[in-house]
Amino acid sequence: MRGNIRRAQMLFKGRKERARDSLDPLSPGQRPQDILAILLLTVGVAVVVFDVPTYPWLRSLPGEYRNAFRAFTDFGKADWILLSTGLTCLFLLALDAGRFAFRIRMAIGSVFTYAAFIFYSVAATGLIAIAFKWSLGRARPKLYEQVGPVRFDFLAFDGTYTSFPSGHSTTVAALATALAFIFPSYRWLIIVAAFWVAFSRVMVGAHYPSDVIAGTLLGMTFTFFTVRAMARRRIGFHLSPSGKIEPNMNIRSAKACVRAVWQVLRGQRGADRVPNEQTRAEDTERTVS
């Protein structure tokens, strides 16, 4: 593990040099000021148009609707994501990957990079959302009849005043954005699934639509800038000649890695690399000395 950490440090030390070749400016719509404008527009419209009638509309629906959305709304919690990706990174970090065959090493490196990317995106956006929630102090929908839909009590430090932004939506958006870049072929399926998980926060009465929109934009924006920074440094991703962000692991390589791992698990091939003549000579010399 110490050796793997040292190699990772060496990789990150050269990130600035690798990024110098990819200093292309952000296109319109991706700049921070553009994203802030989108945030102010969409959240403002949602507060005025959607937040006020949402609570009465929810109360008019049959209880089965709310129960159906409660069945999968917890997929927006960050604990299972952080636990699975964190343990995966620790396990792979402890492996002596250098002794494995090429495809196995490629699979280990790719899984570690993408798992760490997901862990960082979800954890960082979650902390940012928590800071906003407890600072802004917006009343949750269950207080609608007492204080209305636009009550803010700054620094209230009360769990019933932590509605804006939606933490679940932030987590779901960060995870979905990361997966959409890792698996571009399944991008639309990931987006639709994430939409329903985020929308479930409104259906179960935990958040207003503007809370969900703000959390979604927060998760998407932070993860986008993270993956772009990684692509500029060719860590897990790269920038195509047209400026599009693409994963370093293409479909052909991914299939080859999965096939190699599957063959090792079934005992059809060995996991260790086959040493060449130079490696044998070095091992022999090391043994004699």
C-alpha cells in the first residue's frame, strides 16, 4: 500500500505539466458565471411557480403514490455510495498490482481511478450541500402550514430548517454525472434513473422542487469541473480533439479487461504476469545478491 501511495504521489506531481497542453477556455454555458445564471433562473422560477402549489397537490394524491416513491428514495443517500467506493479503493490500494498481467493491472487501475472519482465527487458535494443547508435554514415542506414555503431562518441549526438544497438530489446528481462520463453509452438511462430518484424527494414531501433543482445543479456542476480537471491531466479521462471528455478506458479495452478478470476467476488463466528474459535475469541477480 505504501508503494502504491508513492506511485500515486509521483503521478499527481506531474499533473500541472500534463495540464499545460489542455488550457482551452470553457465554452459558453460551462463557465461558472453561466452556471450561476442558470441556477438563479431555474431556482427562482421554481420558488415562484412550483413551490407554492406543490404541498397542496401532494396532499390531494392517494397515499399509494408516496409509498411507491418511498421505496427507492433512499438510493439518494450517500452512505452506501461512499462505503462501497471507499472500501473498493482501500482494497485495490493494498494489492501488489505490479505482479499481475497487463489486463488485470489495467482493470485494477481503472476501477480504482473511477471509484475514487465517484467517492470524491459524492463526498465533496455532500459536504457543500450540508454547509448550505445548515447556513440558509429553509423550512421543510412539513412546516408549510405554519410558516409557508419560503421561510428562511439563517443559522437556525434545526433539522426542520434544512430543506435547501436537497442533499439526496445533490448526491444523486453527483453520482449520475460521474457514471454518465464513465459509461457514456448509458448516459440517458443514467439520467432518467437519477431524475426519478431526485423527484422522489418532492413526492415524499421532504423537499420543494426548488430544493431538488438546486441540489441537482450543485452535484452536476461540481462533478463536471472535477472530471474536466481530471481529463486535462489524463487521469481516468482525456479531452478529444473536439474538446469532448471521454474515458481512457474504451469499450474494447473494457471488454478485454472484464474477459481477463472473468477467466482468472474461473481458473482458465493465471493472474500473474509472465516474466520476460530481462525480468528473470533481474530476479536471479537479486536472489544471488
